[in-house]
Amino acid sequence: MTENLKIDFAHNQSAHCENGVVSNLMKHNGFQISEPMVFGIGSGLLFSYLPFLKVNYAPVFTYRSMPGFIFNKFAKRTGIKMKREKFKNPKKAQERLDQNLAKNNPVGLQVGVYNLVYFPDEYRFHFNAHNMVVYGKQGDRYLISDPVMEAVTSLSIKELEKVRFAKGAFAPKGHMYYPISFPETLELKTAIVKGIKQTARDMTAPVPIVGVKAMRWVAKNIRKWPMKLGPKKANHYLGQIVRMQEEIGTGGGGFRYIYAAFLQEASTLLGNPKLMELSKEMTSIGDAWRDFAVDASRIYKNRNSKSSGYEDVAIQLEVLADREEHFFKTLKKAV
């Protein structure tokens, strides 16, 4: 392949990497789909607590569905065919990437964050589910559109290989993906309803690890941590909740704000004013998540905090669970 190849690709900054990659790839292929629309149709909103999975020596708390899930669901519900590939061999992974670029085809990649040299140090931790687009190659550097960055950037062949084959939980194994065929028009209305129904179902599921039940379980655990784990570990676990929410979860319940924007768009497309009301309620829930994060971070930054602080944030989380339960039951009826 020629050493200099730059696909005409429009970089748009987004609040979250996976939605941003999908939205940018869709726009590149002539479909004006917003980031919130991708997120809502792909049923991206979730809360999940996985105490048996550890990242950075603390349990996993997630505010969104599993990496790759949003894109899969979005594609399936709108009739787009996606190609996904993983590789054992880094050389093979690079060849396949180069072949796509030679065909003028920008490609989505899943990568590890820890070795992303253009990220500020405080954001570089062991998290292997970040997404970006490669849209060209100049000399020995790949041109990168990372949707959470303000401007495009680039990585050397070695740097890109390192993040594509990061080790640990959710190891990307060179994972690349790109759309290969599209319907003539995207049937958004049915896709929106399917997306909403699934999110409402997941958030009110009768299992302890997802949705509002998971939020209540976490609240119960927060109360026990200071006694059970001691202040240092309790602080670390509480910090993990906030970190998963603030840094991976696009800012204080940021996914709640994206979902509110989706409901606003959906309200117009479906001619359903009830969704507009619910969009406002979801924004208010997002604000309450942000307050929760601020209060929780005060506790673990003080290090010596009394367990009464833990009681306070546990109560806040229970109130959030009640609000979200009522919200998603109402939302389900609204569509």
C-alpha cells in the first residue's frame, strides 16, 4: 500500500467513544445519525455491578452496556451489516487495517487506554474498551480520529500495535470493525422503540447485578465497606464507583444526559410528547448522579472520613434507584 493515504473523514468530538465512532462512521457513509440516537437505539444505558470482576483491584461498576454491544444492537436494529475481526497475530491485524485504508474504508478499533500516548496521564489506566477510528496512514504513522479528543491525532505503527494488543480484562485482540452494507433508508422508528423497550427491561430486570436492583445492592455494600474492608480499601472501592462514572462514564451520570438527548430526538421523530417530558426527568436524574459523585469523591479524598459519610451516599444511591425504577416503568408504558 502507498505510504501516504488519507481518507476524507470528518472528525466530530463526542461525549463517549463508542457512540462517537458509530456516529462518525455513519456520517462518513452519508447517514446523519447523532451520538444520542446511536446510544438510544443501541440500548447503551445500563447500571451493572460485577463484584466478581476486578479492574484496578476493585469491583466493576458500569453505567453502560458491554463494549461493542451498542454498535451491534444499533446495526442490527437499523439493518446495517457490520464486519468484525479479531487477530492473534499483530502483523495480520496491521495488514488487514492497511488493506481497508487502501480501499478508502475508515475502520473502528477497540484499544487499551493505558498506553495511549496522546491521553493525559491521569486518564491512562488499565481499561481496554476504548474506541477510535483510523482514517489514514502517513509514513509510519496512522491517522487517528478519537471521538473524545478535540482534534485528530496520530500514532506510530508500534504505538498502535501496543494499544490494539493490550493485555488484561476485555483484551481487544486487535479488534477492528466497520460497516459493509446499508439499507437504502434507515428505519429509525421501529429501531427507537426496540432500543427503548430493551433499556427499560434491563433497568428493571429481576436480577441483582443489573439495573435498579444492582444500584440497591451497591448501596447496601457501601454501608458495610468501612467496617468490612477498612478505610483504605473502602475508599478505593468508593473511588472506583466515581471513576467508572466520571472518567469512563463521560462525566457524572453523563450517559443519563446522552439518554435524555436521545429521548428528545425520539419524541420528535415518533411524535410522542410524553418522551419529551421523560427527557427532562432523565436530565434531572443525571444531575442527581453528578451530586452523588461529588459527595462520594469528597469522602475518599478526605481519606479519614467517618462512616456516616458512607451512609449518606448509600441513601443517595437508593433514592436514585427509586427514581430510575419509576422512570423506566413509565418509559416502557410510553412507547
